[in-house]
Amino acid sequence: MKQRNDKVTALAAEARAFGKIDPVIHTKARLAMVSVLAVNKSLNFTEIRDGLGLTDGNLAAHLKALKAGKLIRLQKVGKDRPLTAISLTPAGRVAFKKYLGGLEQIVRRHR
């Protein structure tokens, strides 16, 4: 019985860790975008596109998903040739920290 309880406890811990993995962040491109935004005040569309090797359309689709999740803020800056400045919202920073916490728990359990 003790062994069964240990297995149930382990499965419950695993489920809690996976519950912290935000599906909006958990794609390769979005995780990369959120990661670089977490260490920068803001980046513009071109910097992210070129830095991550994405197409305009691909980046736009990922930005739309992150914006719908309220994880990023988009702002037009400049007059002559405006750029789209992209930054994490406070909620986006919290979501990313929670995501990283979930990954850390999963990695710790499987080392």
C-alpha cells in the first residue's frame, strides 16, 4: 500500500508541474520570444524576426497568440518610420516565471 501511495504522490507532483507549463508559451518560437523579451525592456519586430530567424507572417502569428494571452504589449514608436516595440506585460513576466518553475520541477524529478 505504501508503494502505491508513493506512486500516486509522484504522479500528483508531476501533474502539478505540468500544470505550470503554459500552452501559449510552450512552442519553440514563442518560448524563444518570451525568453529574449524577459531580459530586454523591449525589442522591435525586426530585431525579433531577424534574431530568431522567423518570417514576418510566422512572427505576426506568434505575436497575435502572445497578445491574446495578455503576455506581451505592442506599441508603435517613432514618427517618420514607426517601429513596433514589443515588451512583456507584468502578467507575461509572471507567466514566464511560473513556466520556468514548472520546467525546473520536471527536470529535477528526472535527473
